[in-house]
Amino acid sequence: MDAFEKQQRYERARERVSCLKGFYSNLFSYLLVIPFLFWINLRTTSFPWALIPALGWGFGLLMHGMEAHGYHPFLGKNWEARKIRELMAREEQELS
């Protein structure tokens, strides 16, 4: 394995760690903020308005978690790599 490949693997791993770190930060914030919103909701009104941010943020958190853990149900596991190869091949054809 040459130095270029090692560097690419390192950059991919670093990017993945950064994505995981972002997800865990988002999860931690969710676990702190949403119970606080429900507490405020219970003290102020009978309408369950705290469900709205809990569901919205929860959906975003789910999508973030799927991305961070490499699960891509909509675009497939290797979609990005295939698309990059396709675009590079198309550009190569245009230059020829």
C-alpha cells in the first residue's frame, strides 16, 4: 500500500470519526433539551406542544445516526462511490 492510499484511508476514517462525534453531540443535546421542553410543557399548558420538536428533532437525529453509522437506505451502500466513478468517466469522455 502506497502513501497516497494510506492518506486517503486516513482522511476517510477521520471524516467518519467527525461524523460520529457530531451525531453523539446531537444525541446528547437531544437527551438534555427534550425532557426540559416536556417539563416546561407540563408546567405551562395542557396542549402537548413539546411533541412537535421531539418528533422533528428525533427524525433528524435518526437520519443523522443512519448517516454516521454508514446506513444509507435510500441511496444504497456504495452509491457515492459509483456516482463519483460515473461522473469521472463522463468527464473523461467529454475531454476525449
